[in-house]
Amino acid sequence: MLQTSRIMIDVDSLDDDAETTIDQFESNWTADGDFAVQTLLDRHRDEDRLAVLTELIRIDIDLRNENRVPFSLDSYTGLYPELLHHPHRMLAIAFEDFRSRRRCGLEIDVSRWGELPGIEHEPWFRDSFARHVDSVGSSNANLHAVRLDQEVEAGLLEIGFHIVKQIGEGAFSQVFLATQGHLADRYVVLKIYQKSLSEPESMALMQHTNIVPIYSCHQVGAMSVICMPYAGRTTLEDVFRSAFSNSVVRNGENLVSAVRDRVSPAKGQATESDSLLVQAVSESVSPANHSSDQPLGGGSGSVAWGQSHQGRYDDGASLDWAGSGNASARTAPSSPASEEQSVMSPLDQLRSFTSNELTTYLFERLTSALSHAHARGILHGDIKPANVLIRNDGEPALLDFNLSHRVNDERPRHAGGTLPYMAPEDLRSMLGHSPIAEVSSDIYAMGMMMYQFATNRFAFPPPRTAEPKDIEQAIAGRNAEVQWAAGDQVDGGLRLIIEKALAFDPIDRYQSSEQMHRDLLSHSHGLPLVHCREPIRIRARKWLVRYPALTSGAAVGLMFLALLVPLAGTAVVYRQRADHAAITKQIARFQAESNDSLAKMMADPTQRNDETVVSGLDPLIEVGAFSGNAVTDRRLGSLAADAKATFLDGLLRHAVMVGFFESDRLAVQLNDGPLDSEALIRLDQLIRIAEQASTPGNSRATLYLKAQRSRLAGDQKASDRFRSQARKISPKSDTERFLEAVRLMKKENWEEANDIFTALADHGTIPPELRWTSLARAQFSQRDYSAAAISFTQSLERAPESSRLWLLRGLCYLQLSQGERAVEDFTAAIKFNPSNWKALTNRGLVSMNRGNPASAVEDFTEAAKHAPDRGHILLLRSRAYRKLGNTAAADDDLAEVMKSDKLSARSLLSRAQAQMESDPEAALQDLLQAAQFDPNSATVLASTASLLALELHRDEEAIEYLDRLILMQPENERARIDRAVLLSRVGRYDEAITDMNLAIESPNAARTLYQAACVCALQPQKTWHIRGLTYLAQAIQQGYQADHLATDSDLDSLRALPGLQSISRTYWLANRLNNVSPNSQPLLP
């Protein structure tokens, strides 16, 4: 007898109001669904709303099935995404659909419900699926079968793919072995599915040895096709099922045997659990001659995932690759290249690995791959043995990013994953808690898989079903210490790593996959763990393994003789050890202080003040760099070669970076007149330290620093010579590559700097806090705020009490219109540094934009106490006072700023903006003075151009300022489209069109489209006017606030066109409905 669902919604708990709502819905139901469900739901409390919604959907399903109205469950989750957070309710809805369809005599298609999380544990579904299996005659039928009919096969042939046969299936797809005809018939894997998933987009961002890459993506009719390399057919799950299933010992011999057994199975035998099974094909394949229900591979039948087969591999098999069966048919390669002995030979090196060595080898590589993905903001979402390919050369590789999400993505999503490997917080999401994509979930799953690999069992009992009581029991079970059995041959270091990864609270786990990878890497080299506390006995054992000679009999004898050395000699040894310990401690302190100091500097790479440089000099002074004692043979001679190299790299990095900031500071001083030798003393000292650290020979970065020094001294010839030498030298190390990126950032060449920082992400040679902060700053300056927020998050994981980093991430969220998250970060920044005036100011801006000027005044007042220059903040407070109706206080603040003659560039800029309309000439003088303080400021250049064009109508001069800005920032879309408008106004039409075409490359801001409309309207040819109307319509459609649409003289040529009137009417209606007001701009660092 068919069992009923174990997940039922308690209808009896609904109150009388809910019953009335349900009755009203049922009596007013129509097939087209016009009756307002939302109105009914709004009558109920939040805690009742979901129960009522579920019951309304169940009634709707029953009525639709009775009336034969087609629908899918996706239509409900699309209208009510909150259902995605409550899998048990979706399972109840699915059961209602199943029950209703059976009662109404409709087809029972299990694929209709197959993608719901936890559906495979429902008895009614399992029974239905078993009947489906019997009907199709397969022991492992696929819920989401992709039918390769003639049309699909023909489409694949057209793009060069020849299907050999099906080799496996995933949760949402089927997998086929194929050859790619136009690339020497190489073997590839085609993953074909019927809906768009995130995997191609996610995997295209990643290039890592231990992540299966994507060759290409295609659309064939309704099917999506991913082409991947064929690198093997063994997953870690296969290893568990075969090689480890009956073996107490889990070692390299077992693994190698499992892989080789699948490449060369015994003659005439089947491999029952082969999840990527390639059936030998000895018949001719003619795809064009197959009907949609006929198996590929001649009469042998198609082989689904895990299905056994009979047959033998025939190296000389001649296949009809063209599908025509004629004499021109090509001969297939005898076997995939990955199965050749030369490719597989590295696999045999694993035979001698012990269980601990094999665990460390595999998971050090897998965590490296995971760190690579996380560094690009991508989570896997479903880490488990079936998603780890053991390639034929022995390398593990992550598969199947189908459930991947962006880090910290809060959009509605299914609570994805595989139950035994899901973290406690992910299991909670199946009970209705909102899931947020975080790296800690992937780390937990990796730890669970690592424990299973090391012990051949789960660390904690997995949930029996997806029913709430089973999920709750599993969550409680995970809130316990990891247990080890007496027979577990897992060494102490690996146990610590696994235990940390499986901590119940995400705060107690590794805070990044990079940390977990670093500990595994340290463990593989017999070094102490970095992020776990190892007992002394484990550290001592590792030390003895690294220095086995010290445990030999001869060594013991020598140590005994050493006791007879005169006391004076012993004293010398102790003195040398003490000196070495002191030097090591001082260098470690320098490295820590340097990393912290440079990260603070890179949080704002365009700053040019003396305070920044002085703070950057402190670590160099402490380590003795200025006295010449930092780099001497006597001082560094006792250090190991790698430790010495690391210190010199850090010294070079610090000296050059502080040198860059010092040269920028001096460039501002140069505006007041030539610099004397005394002004250059600090820069000369920094260059000397950099030369000592980069011996032998000057580094590229040091030569650039010398070129800047020569330019500041007025020796342009020497500057050109050093610059020429620098260009001929390629960066030799990651430190020099990093310094090249910093130099580019100082020039505001953000894109190239971003590329270098990204390339360094996986090397591990640059301190993480410094690398992530620098990358984030480059992304922020490129206006890639989403990526910058992810990078700042990585920085905060390493420096959680950094007020500056909280501020910067808050600014990212502010730019992304995520006000709540921005305020949270600004508040955290203030918590860790109550005098962080920029965080106070930005929080005040958010309050003012949200209609809370009183809170804004409080924050602005506190910020003014700590800011080095109050001018800008007083102007903001003046606006807030005016919104409160306190005109007297507003006028006082404004008057104080207006009469001040000691303002910073930022305050001069703010004062200029405040008086642009009332006194544009005075505003221009403020901007020119600000430019003297900061000649390379993009904001000052853009504001000056805007003032000259809009208020003073001096378009030619405005173009000159935009020329300078675009020279610095070629990708600045706003500057380029503004210049296009001005060029059109002065009759330089061809140049204007060139700028416009560059600016409107997708994606476009609505403002850019509006300005493009102005450019077209100013052209003399009428054909451009029609295009201008199109751009104007697109700008309005995207929400551009065209407040001067009726009076903008740039658009005069469009007013005679009939379409402008309808565009104006649309804009007027939209503003009347939305009542949108512009927001204040955030205070950028």
C-alpha cells in the first residue's frame, strides 16, 4: 500500500480567520488565478502567514488538477520565494500534488518533484520512483533524464561533438563521453541538462589544477551543454564503495587499484559501482539512424550511472564517427589520452603512501582548490565524495558546482547540499531559517569528508530523512566533540585539523579555506600547525621526524662529548642561541608590524600626508633598518636561507611602499617650489634600504623609486634613465609583482593592479591581510563594489578588529544600496575606534538620507571633534540642521566654513560644491586650490570640469580637465560621456561620437544613456536624432532622474520628434508614482 507523506501541515492549528480566508479563496477561485492571494495573506500575522499560504497552495493545486489546468511547482516559489526557506512545506505541497494527480487520474511523473531538497527520503516518492524504475527497465533511472533525440544529436554534430555513449549522471544532468571532431577527435565529457544552472558561470571564473575546468558552453535547442576534459572515471565515492569498503587499511595501494580497475576492468567483468562508467564500443555508431528511444552504442544498450555491463574493450574498433556509415568514416582514437600509461604513471607514486600521507595529500590539494574558488567569491555548496574526481594521474579535483553561490549571498535559494555533509547552520535552514552562503559551510563539508576518508565512517550520524524531527536530531548530534575509535590510525595533527573543521559553531572553525589549506600544507612538511594548537608531544614528534639524525646513536655520543666542552665554549653557544632567538623575535615582530602598517596604508592608497609616512617608518626604525644594522651578515648569518629570503622580501616590500607614499607627499610640496636635498633625506634612506634588501642588483620597484626621486630633484634626464632601466627588468618575485601593482595603484591604474593582485591570490607569498586589502582597494576604485566587499570580508577574517576595514566594507555596501549592512559596518568601525570620523560621517549621511536628520547631527558633531579638518563635516551638519528647521545653527556652520582660510583639499572641494550656483567664480578658486594640494585627484578634476561647463559655460576649458582625467582613468565612463557632450557642443562631432561609442559599451548607467541622447541630439545629421530618442527612452526606463528634461537645451533638436512627448509623459507619471528623491553621495576615503 502506498504510504502517505510524513511531513504534513497542521491544518487544525489554523484559527477561524484563516478558515474564513481559505473558504473565501476556494469560493472565488478561477483557473486564471486572478483572485488576489496577496490581499488575503496580508490579513494575517507573520507567524500565521506561511501556514495559510501553504494551505491556499494545496487547495489551488487540487482545483487545478481537477480542472486539468497545467502548472509547475516552480510557479509558486517564483511568486512566494519565502517557500524556498521551508523545505518541509515544499515537500507537503509536493505530496498534495502527487495525491491530487493520482486521484484525478493524471500522469505521475516523478521528475516533477525530483529537484526538491529531501524528496528522496519521502516514502511516497520512493514508492513512485520504484514503479518508474520498473516501467523504464533500469535499476538506476535518472529523474532528470535528457532525451537525446535526433534533433539534439544533430545539433551536437553541427558544433563538432560525436557522442560515444552515456557515462554517468548527476542530480540535474546526464553525462556523456564524446569526441570533438574539429580538435583531433579528442575525448571530452559533455554534461547536458534541460535548465540553466550556475555551474558554467561559476567554473569559468576558476583556473586551478584541482578543479575540473570547462572547455566551452553551448545551447542546443532547449538543452544546455557544458564541455569538459575527460580526465578519469573514478570519484572518491567509488573509492569508498570499492577499495575501502572491505579494507581496514586505507592507503595508497587501495586508491591506485581503484583507479586502475576502472580504466582496465577485468575481461568480461562488470564494475557495479562505477559512477563514471565508459562502456567499450565495438559496434558502429550512427547517431542519425537512432530513434529517440533507441540506446546509443548499437545493440548493447545505454548504461546509466552505476549500471553493470558486458562487453570488452576493442582497441581496433572502427566507429562511424560521421554518422553516415559510408567509406569516408573516420577512425576513433583507441582510448582517451588520460588513460594512456604515460599519463597515468604519476598515479603509481601513491602506492607507497600510508593512510595519513594519502589523507594529507588529497585534502591539501582539495582545500587549495576550495581556497581558489572562495577567493573568487564562489562557494561549492555540495562538497561530498561523489563530487571529487580522482584523476588518472592521481590528482584529486572538485566537480559539480551546480549548487554554487556567491559568498554572503542573501538572495532566496534552496537549502542545498547533501544531508550527511551539511553543516549545522545549513540543516537549520531546512527548518525555515534563512540560509546565507558562507565559506564555513564548505569547510564543514570538507572536514566531514576528510573524517570519512580517514576512518571509513561518518563523524556524526546523518539525518535519516528530511523530516524536521530528524533534522533537529542531526543538528543536536553535531553539537558534540568528534569521537575517535581505538583502531583509527589517524595521527594527532590530522585529528586537530578535522576537529577544527567540524566545530559546531562556525566561529570556532577555520575562518577561511586558506587557513585549512595552510595547516594541511604545514602538516605535510612536518611543520607545526598555524591555526590549531598542537600539544607539545605532537610538535616534538614532528621535530624528530624532520631531524632524524639527532636521534641516532652517533648523535647521542656526540651530544655526550659536548658536555665535556669547557664552560666558556658552552657560554658562547648559549650566547649565539640567545642572539639568534632575539633576532628571530625582532624579525617576527617587524613582519607583523609591517603587515599591519602596510595594510592600513593600502586601505587608502591615494593619501599623501606626512602622518601616513611617519607611521610607515616605525617598523623600519624598530628593526634597525635606518641605522644600517638590519641587513648585515653578522645579523642575518644565523638565519636559515628561506627565513632570510622572507625577511629581505618583507624589508624590500616595506621600504619601497613607504617610498612610494613619501614621493607622492613630496610631489605635493613641489607645487610650492623646488625641493632641497634636506627634503629628500627620508626618500634617500628608503631607497638605500630597498637597495640593500634587493641585492644583488636593483629591483624594478627600486629603479622606479629612483626615477621618482630624480624627478623630484629636478633631474629629468636621470629620471628618464632610471625609468628606462626599470622597464627592461621584469619582476623577479611575487614581492616585486606586488610592488608593481602598488605602483600602478598610485597612478590610479586600477585595472592592471587588480589583475596582478588576482594572479597573486593563490601563491601564498604575500601576507593575506595585505594582499586582500590591496585587491579590495583596487576593486573598490574600479567601482566593482560587490567583489570589493568580498575581498574586504577576507581581510576582516584576518583582522576582525580593524576599524578601517569595517569602514571600507561599509562603503561598498553603501554603493550597493545595502543601507542596513552599511550601517552595521560603520557601527562596528566606530566600536573598534570611536574616533573614526569617516565612519561617523558616513553613518550620518545614511541617517540623513533616511529622513533622520537628528541622528545625522549627532554623528556629524562627534565626527567634527576628531576630523583633522572640520570643513566638509560642518557643511554636512549645516544641511542636517536645515532639514530639522534649525536655520540659525545651519547658517552658523556655513559661515564658519566660508570664512576659513585653512581648509584641506576635501573641505575645499565641499565648499566649492556648496557655492557652485551662488558664486561659481569663488567655487572655481577653491577647486584650483584643492588641485594644488592634490593635483592627481580625479574628484577635483571632474568637479572642475563640471563647474566650468555647467555654471561658467567655458566648454573648451572643461574639455581640457576631462582630457587629464581620462588620461588617468581610460575606463571612466562618466568622464568620457561628459566629454562627448562638450565636444558636440563645440562642434567636434567625430571625436564626440568616438567617445560616446566607447562610453555606451554595456553595461551602462542610466545617466550615460541620457548623456548619449544629448550627444546624438547635438549632431547635425537628423539620423542621429532618432538614435538619441532611443537612448533617452532607455535612460528613463532605467529610472534616470531627468529633472531638466523639459528645459535641457542639448535636447532641443528632439522636441519636434513625436516620440519625445510620450517619453516625457512616462517620466512624469513615474516620478509622480514613486516620488523619488536623490541621495547624498557617500564620503569616500
